[in-house]
Amino acid sequence: MFDFGGKTVLVTGGAQGIGKEVVRGVVAGGGYGVILDLNEEKARETAKELGNCSAYRIDLGDPEDIRRVMDKVLSDFDRVDVLVNCGGVVSTLPFQQITDAEWDRTLRINLTGTFTMCSAIYPYFIEKKGGRIVNVSSVAGKIGGGLLGTAAYASSKAGVNGLTKAIAKEGGKYGISCNAVCPSFTKTAMTKGLSEDPEKEAKVLGIIPLGRAADPSEPAQMILFFASEAASFVNGEIGDCDGGIVLD
């Protein structure tokens, strides 16, 4: 359990999966969770279940909506301390089948959405003299896909890794840290299709040295570490929570 006493933490994609486990950890650590999710009904259900939470609808594919919602959130709370960018989409089409629309959708939500969230809170963190940002990337961004996501997804997450380092480098002088976590195959709604295909699942598990998929609570622990003051001198780190795939 990490200490989030007195902290307010924003979590995109916080209604389910890894994001929900991050919110659970924030609340367990004495903090207040703000769930930002496209599925408003699910977000409100999660907020009610976990307690000490608020829920807002946000469309990570719409920069104008992101900035509008973020303006409201930042005005609704006396102080926001952490942003966790966990929301996103997967793209599993092989390279030769990726259309312009599929490419644009994947990059718009996963990379541009993450950029816009960071951009919307960056001046606020400067004004408050610090803050923590954690971006949820993927092992695909390091190895070019090959597990669940392919070229479009891998490119979007490689972009998140580069963005994370750039924000860490430029934001450090303002007390802003920015780190990322790269999970591999995790049992969530996003990976349900893979879990329902025993042959594909066995192939993916064969790549993972630990020989199993992660529970959403496992990558959430690394995210919570980066989000907490326990990581006070960690900045620009792209952390792997992948069962031993990358080994770097």
C-alpha cells in the first residue's frame, strides 16, 4: 500500500481494468480518486463501489472535450496532485490491413489523447510548483508489437514513451515528474478476445518468461509507486511490468 493521504489523483480509463486497480490503490492509500472515462455509467458504478471517488465522462479522442473536462476538474478541486493516463484502445490489425482511419483512431486516442491530458494539466502543475504524471504505455512500444497490439498500437505506445521522457526532461525544473509503465498481456476487457482463443493465448504466454498473464492489480502496483512520493527521485523512467519479456 502506497501513501496517498491528502492527495487527489486523476485516472483516465479508471472505470475498469488496470485503471480501476489504480483507483482502488489510491483510495486504499488514503487518497481521493477522480475517474475520467468514456463510459460514464461504468465510471459512476466504480466510484460508488470504491468510495472516496468522483466520476467524469471524457473522450480521449477529442482534444476539445479533454480540455473542457480538465478545466472543470481542476476548478472542482482545491488541489490535484497526480495524473495517471491509463485510458486507451488496442489495434490488432496486421500492418497490411491498417487503414488510414484505423491508424488515425489509434494514434489520436493513445498518443494525442495522452499528450492533450498532459498539456492540459502542465500549466496547473507549474503554478502549484509540482505534480506527478504516470503514462500507461505497453511492451508493444518497445518491441514493435507482437503480443496483442501491432503496428498502429506499437507506434502509439512508442510515442507515449518518447513523450514521457520529453515531459520529464522539460518538467523537472518545475517539480513535475513524468514516468511510464509498460505492461504486457494483462487480463482485462481489452484482452478478452485473446483470452477466448486458447491457441493465440498459449502462443502469447509462451513469449512471457513467467508463463502467465498479469492480473490488473500487478501493473497497477508499479503505476501506484510512480504516482506516490515513494518515487520522489524517479523521473523519465519507462518501467517494464511484463513478466520478463523485454529484460532491459
